[in-house]
Amino acid sequence: MESIREIYKIGYGPSSSHTMGPKKAAEIFLKKNPDVASFRVALYGSLAATGKGHLTDLAIANTFAPIPVEFNWNPSVFLPFHPNALTFEAIGSDDAVRDIWTAYSVGGGTIVDDHHIAETKLIYPDSGMDNIMKWCYQRGKSIWEYAAEYESADLWDYLNEVWKVMQDAILRGLDTEGPLPGELHYPRKASAYYLKARNFKSSMKKRGMIYAYALAVSEENASGGQIVTAPTCGACGVMPSVLYYMKKFQKISDKKILKALATAGIIGNIVKLNASISGADVGCQGEVGTACAMASAAATQLSGGGIFQVEYAAEMGLEHHLGLTCDPVAGLVQVPCIERNAFAAARALNHTNYAMLSDGRHMISFDKVVETMAQTGHDLPNLYKETSKGGLAHFHGLKKSKH
């Protein structure tokens, strides 16, 4: 597995696979071809189907500016390796193609090419939770200590910056009102939820706060604000809200939260390696489902759970999102994405409670659920995988056509 830094990327929304990834690919291609007359970019599959709503073309054009770029949109063409594909062409002053490169945005802002060459190297010897659990059990260590064993010494400095950006996104989101950008004119709700929740008592207040925190980050992402992929932009509200909730209501220290981030990073890494965190590849189960698994594991560790309870919570976080489709209305990371972050955060706390009441023994392992999620995602029709051609997105299209 690669470094958990690749799960926690600091960047700007609204989409890690449709905005951050293509921007990164454009930067790589521009570095190879700085002195050309123009660029031509062909977008395929999901990148073409929902690229305008996700600001894909804007992210690429801004990267290439002031060199002009021409876009070709091919939403019905899916390249074999991954549905988020784009081909760059560098055009000389004589209109000849100087260079050509096909890249794939595979989720979480990660870019690979036709040779499947990833941006980063593998640093972990294990690829599944079963072996990691065995490593921890034999040494009497926690999952965060497994991460510390193989990451560089500056991991904690990086996670500290990640945690700072997460908290800043919550605070900005709670203090901002008005509609989000895009044709839906979707109103921000985090501020109102926060103010209302303050007037409640006990459990209703706590539940209202977790909703408000998750909405705050997701709304910041939808408006192009700075967030942390955890593991993606579309699911970026789940982890911060759960951790901030634990800090505020359980009085958990920042030091312990950084360790929980490390544990959650391992969970996200396992899913990314053995399945996918790309909504265009496996549906929203790969994004919000993985985020819920990460948050469930983190919250359970922060509640004093052992490695078996942490694994159980993570398993529930993913299992209970199996089959979740990715059908963003109008191709925007707003409906149903934002609400899903809020409910996944609340679910994570439920999984923690359930796991803490148990001894950690359960029927289906986390590794098995990851394998099942991958198969389920690949069995889903493409119209339910970030193309905005089915589900809720299709219903919105029908409504528009009647007016």
C-alpha cells in the first residue's frame, strides 16, 4: 500500500476525481510540454458526463492558461482501464501533435497512466486488514502504530496540517450562508442546523451538531473551498465532523485525534488498493461508504476500542453502504452528496456504539466486505456511477423537460 498521505490530500473542491485529479494530470502534461501553441483534451466516460458540473474543464484550462485549450466531450465512450479517462494532446505552431498522453483519475485525486504507473511508491508490506491485524496482535500494538512503523517521521506534522484544514473547513462552513454555485441554487444549511442544534439538549443537540459539522465541510467542498480528501472530496465531510464531534463532546485531545487519523488512513488505503474509492468506478459506496468505514474506525479507537472492535466498526461502515449508487443531480457534488455525508457521520457513531458493546467478534471480515464492494460496484450499470444519467439525476432531467 502507498502512504496514507495519498488518502488525505489537501486541495480544493468540488471533486477529487473530476477536479483535483484532472488538474494534477494537466500539471504533469504542462511540465513536459511548456512551449506549445495550444492543447487539446478529450474527456471520456464519467469525466465527460459530469465534467462541467464538477468544473473539470475550468480546472484544466486554468492550469494551462494562458495557452489555449480545446475540449472534446465523449460521455458515451468508456476506456477499458477506468471510466475517468482523459487524453491530452500538445499542439505546435504548425498544428502538428507534439505529444499525446492518456491519463486516468482513479479517485482521491490520484492519477495513473496506461502503464498503471502511480504517482507514489508503495511503502506498506501488507495489502489487507487480516495481515495488519495479525501484525498488531503479535506485537501488542494498535493500527495507528502499524502506520507509524512504515511512514516517515514527519507523518505527524502532515496529519497535524490535515487536521487543521479539516477544522478550518468546519468553522468556515458554519459561518457561511447563501446558495451554492450551480444551476440547482442549493441553499447552505450548516449554519442554520448549527444554530438550531444549540437550542436542543442532550442527544438531540449532539446529533444536530454532527449533522451541522458534516454539512459545513461538504458545503465548503461544493463551493470550491479548501478541504481534505478523506478519502475523496465528495465524502470529505464525514471524517472531520466525527473527529470534531469527539473533540468537542468527548474532550478528546488533538494528539489522540492524529492517531485516529492514522488508523482511518489505513482503512481507506485498504479499500483504495483492493477495491476503489472512485464513484465513477464503483458508485458512492466507494466514496461515502469508505469515509464511513474510516470514521467508524477512528471513533471506535477514540472510544477506547481495541483492534478487533476497530475492525468491526470499519466493516459495518462499509457493509451498510453496499450498493450505494452515485447519481449526482445536474452533475454537481450537492444532491444527494451533501446529505449523505451528514448521515454517514451519524452512522459512524452508531457503528462505534455497536462495536463497543461487542467483543469484536463478527461473521464477515473487513477484507471480505471490501472484496464484496468491488464486485458490487463493477456489477452496477454505468448510469449509476457518476454519469448523472440515472437515479435521482434522471428524475431531475425529467422534471426539467416538463417545464
